[in-house]
Amino acid sequence: MISRLCARFLNWFAQPASPVPLAWFRIAVTLFCLVRLFVLRHSLLDVYGQYGFVQWAITRANLYDGLPHLGNIALLMGHLGLTADQSVYAVLVVYFVAILALMVGFASRWSAALVWFLNFLLIHAAGGLVYGMDIFTHIALFYCLIMPVGDALSLDVCFGWRKARSSVAAGVTRRMLQLHLCIIYFSSGLEKAAGIQWWNGEAIWRSVMLPSFAGFDLHWLAYVPWLAAAICWSVVALETGYSFFVWWRRTRLVWLGMMVSMHLGIGLFLGMWMFGWIMIIMNFGAFAYEAANDWIQWRAAKGAKKLAPAAAG
């Protein structure tokens, strides 16, 4: 019995899959990284510089011994006559070029490794300014590194360096992303459910009332506390239910749509658009291929039902 279940799981987990969804995931993640650089274009040294909002002396002290820091790269570049600020700009230029290379799928494995490494340097140089968006962007780049993202819609395929074909690697790595998201959402939902703030609506109230997040005047929620509580309950239900309903063909498209709506709501009401978009990209990268097939099958079945009475007549 156990061996049969293990065999079925391995067959499901290691099933060959198309690299096309991974290619779209690669393009979406790299576009997001470019947008993030554009958003920070006027504050690059404030965020990543030696004497920015959080100085390198602090961010380096908070990093594990042996791990590289942007300050180490600046020290090496100092031997070439570059200042610390010039070194930051040099790293950002290389980062930008590597993102473009990954986007078009040029030497995709190497460009993904370079983007991931430079992103590691940048987020740790930013230190205390890092939040969920940066962490999930780094996770998304890690999947671009281990996935065969260059096996479709890439210059690597055009040059004959990679083959555009289904592979076990494409299937396994996307299953990893799917399971990873399920663990993230399920643990997040359980953690929320463990606190009273997510049952009485206080969590939503505090979020929308914080000056840094308040995009709209929602003080009227104080007069309808049941609505704030209902929103909290829906978030807990969506996150804990994700790990179950996103696998079922009948509910996958609906659940994925509700998760996208939740992250768009976070962007709209809390101003956390970048966090919302990277989570949407990861959700699409994990389950959009199956959801699209579900939609096509549903439309085909609906069309067949309409044609059946006409054929019978």
C-alpha cells in the first residue's frame, strides 16, 4: 500500500512537462525586476549605498559570516580606482544587463545564476528595508536558476544551445514551485488563525489605519466591525484552503482568481503593489498552465452542451 502510494507520487512528481510555462515565468520575473529598478531609480544609493538609509556597517554585521556582501565587491573594485558609490552603480549595470539576458533567454542558466547572486548582494545591502516583496523576488529568481527556463521562447533555443522539448526537469521544478506556494500559504493561514486579531477583524483595521499604508479613508470600518472580521476570515480561509482547492480541477480556476484578487486588494488598499505583483507572478507560474487548460476544457464542454440539442433536433 505504502509502496504503491510512493510510486504514484513519484510518477506525478516526476512527470515530464512542457517548458513553455517556465519561459513565461522567466519573462514575467525579469520584467518585474526591471520595474523594481525603475521604481528605485532616484533612490538607488539611498537603498543600496554605503551610507544609505541603512549603512553597510549595519547590514554587514547582520549577515552570516562567510556570506558575500556588496561592501566586499566595492572593496575589490576599489583596487580598480572605483569609489563605493561607483561600485554600486557598476553592480547595478551588470545586474540590469544580466536581467535583460535572462529575459531573452541568452545563456539562460548562467544569466539566471548571475541575476540571483547580484540580487542576493542587493537585498542584503538594503538590510532593514527588505520586506516580503524582496524575499519572494529572490525565491522566484532561485526557481529561474534551477528550472529549465531557457528551453522555450529563448535565444538559447534559436542558437541551438538548448532543445525546446518537454522534460522531467521542467515537471519536477514546477511541482516544487507549486508545493512551495502551498506550504507558504498554508503556514501563513495557520499563523493568522492562531492570533485573535484575525478573528475579531483587528488585523485588517490596524493595517488600513496605519499612515504608511492608508491609501483610502476607511475609518467607517469602526462602525461595521463585522465587515473587517469577515475580510479577515476570508483571508484565512483563502490561504489555508489554497493547498487543497488549487489542486482540484473544479475549483482551481476560482481559487486562483480569488488569490489574485486578494493580492490586487493588498496593492489597492495598502499600496503594496510590488508585493502583490510578485505573488501574482508566482501563482501564475505555478498553476496558470493547468488553470488555462481547465478553462479551455470548460469552454469546450459548454460548447458541446449547446450543440447537443441542435444535433438532436
